[in-house]
Amino acid sequence: MAEQVVMSSRARGPVPPWGLAVAAMMSVQLGSALSVGLIGSIGPAGTAWLRLSMGALIFMLLARPPLRRVRRRDVPVLLGLGIMTGLMTVGFLAALEYIPLGTAVAIEFLGPLTVAAVRSRSSRALIWPIVALGGVVLLTEPWRGEVNPVGILFAGLAAIGWALYIVLSQRVGDRFSGISSLSLTIPIAAVTAAVVGIPQAAGHLSLEVIAAAAGLALLLPVLPFALEMLALRRMTATAFGTLMALEPAIGLFLGLIVLRQQPSPVQLLGILLVVVAGAAAQRGSRRSTQHSPTARPADFPG
């Protein structure tokens, strides 16, 4: 009996799946918080371009791009996913120049939350994006006259990008599994970000900047993807999605610790509304497993 318990324990692994998912979220938000310093040196688009380029190199070293498996019908989806990844990254990092990390994450989270609500079997789930939007209003506190429309616009563009990313990544996930899909799409994302990123970073690159970008690429997207993939092998996609609703709260926490961005009590209430809405929307969403051979963490990109 004791032998069976030990074997069962080893099968479950030393770290519970929820711990892996939380570690992935921490890595995403820590990478975002630490990117603020790099943004000051080479701009948000320059940071996105350099970080995505380093991530693309790492993914291509880890997994050879499966070019032979690519069919003509796959090309538009792969291009769309790569372009959305690049635009989403640039938009989010640009938002960090104007609004706090927790607020930017909460606004961006409206994208996947809306997708989850729309795909829910219950029409009542459509209320959750409205609840989350109320939380975002509390986070931005427009009655104080301190709303930054530029930051909100960039975060909103990142939210739209994240929503489209989810739709496209599930289609790509039906054809390619694991890291192989990222070895195809992240290079496209890097090229997309390069259009604005290279002119923005020109004249400001140094060995220190490149080394910092390489380190940030490990934090986001390499490490989170690996952790999410491990987590999804041991938990349902619904449970994973519900847990990922904590990401705006983690963004707020790291904004406080790393960037000294102090939230007000009203803003704390706002982030709570976003987290509750995200968890509730995910609990009601389903996707038939017959369309996808493996669970994909791409529903919640960094």
C-alpha cells in the first residue's frame, strides 16, 4: 500500500499543476514589469522586437520549425497568429508607458474573457465582460480626471489582439502541437514588431540591452509556455482557464512590488471584479476535445 502511495505521488510530480500555472503567470507578469526599464532605453516597440527576436531564436533551437508539415491552407492562419502576437506585444508594452501594470493587464484580459463568455453555452455568461469592464472603470478612476486615454487605447488594442490570438492559436493547435507551432509563429511576430521596433531601437542597442532582452525572453514567453504545457498535462483546460483569471491580480501585485505602483482601495475592488468575472466566464466555457489533439496553453498567452 505504501509503495502504491509513493508511486502515485511520483506520478503527480513534486509540484502541483496549479503551482506550475501560478509560476507561469508570475513569470509573465515579472517579465512585463522588468520590461519597463528596457522600454525606457529602446522604446516599447523596440523592446517587443528584441524580446520576440530572442524568443524566436530560443524556440527554433528547442524545436526545429516543422516547415514540411505546413500546407497552403495553414499559411494565412500562421501569418495571422504571428502578426497578432507581434501587435499584441507591442500594444501591451506601449500601454505600460502610460498606465500601471495591473490596469494594463486588466484591460488586456477583457479580450480572452469576452471570447470565453461568447463561447459559453449560457447567454448569461455575457454579463461577465460587463462586470469586468466595471472593474476596469474602478481601476482607471475616471472621476478623478487622471485617465490616460493613450494607455487605455494601447491596452485595448492588446485586448483585441489577445482575443484574436486565442481564436487563431486554437486553429494552429489543431495542426501543430507543443513548441513546434511557436517556432513558426514567434519569428513572424518578431518581424511584425520589427517594422516599428527597429527604427525605435536604432542607435540605442548595446550588449547590455541585448543581454537584458535575452533574459526577458526567457521569462516571457519561453518559461511560461513550458510551465503551462506541464500544467495542462495534469489539469483540465477549464480549471486552467479559471486559474488564469488571477493574472490581473498578479500584475497588480508585481506592479506594487517591482514598480512601486500603489493601488487605491477602489482599484483593489476593481481588480477583484475583473478576477471574479474572469473565473466565472471560464467556468462556463467549453471546447470539444475532438477538434484538438492536445490541450493548448495558447489560450492565455503572455
